[in-house]
Amino acid sequence: MSLDICILAPDGTPSEAVSLSVEHHWQLMAMGNSILLHRMADYYTDVEYNCNEVSYLLNELNSLCAKEENVRGQIEAFKKLCTKAISAKTG
């Protein structure tokens, strides 16, 4: 089972997603004290970010320094998803 971070379509279904394993989620949460990111601290609880928060979430992700390659890849995928969400909002 993975934690899916997604952009929701107007009908509420996921249009794009990035999946995090329990291990990657744990590593991501251990990386810093990011306020928006840590709303996802409970792996099994749904979290929603409104459109105005996504650019701030992206800033938090940009400030993380992952030492392990696999975690860096997950962060980069998460950042791309945030960028797409911001583009969709402003496009």
C-alpha cells in the first residue's frame, strides 16, 4: 500500500499522482520541520491542500536536502506534481 499524492480532477478523481511507500514517507517526514509538508505526517489520513498553499508547499520541498537517491527521486516527482498543479491553477 502506498500514500498517493494527487491532483484531483473537477469530478474529484485523481488526474495525476505520485506514490510514496511507508519508508519514503517516513524519510520525508524526518527531513525537516516543514509546516505544510508535515500535515501529511499521518500516513493513513487524507490531507488536502488548497490552490493557494501549493506554491508554499513547493517552496518547502525545494528546501529539503535528501541524502538518499530514491528519496530525492520521490521529492522531485512530488515537486513536479506541485508545479503542474500551480500551472493548472494559473493557466
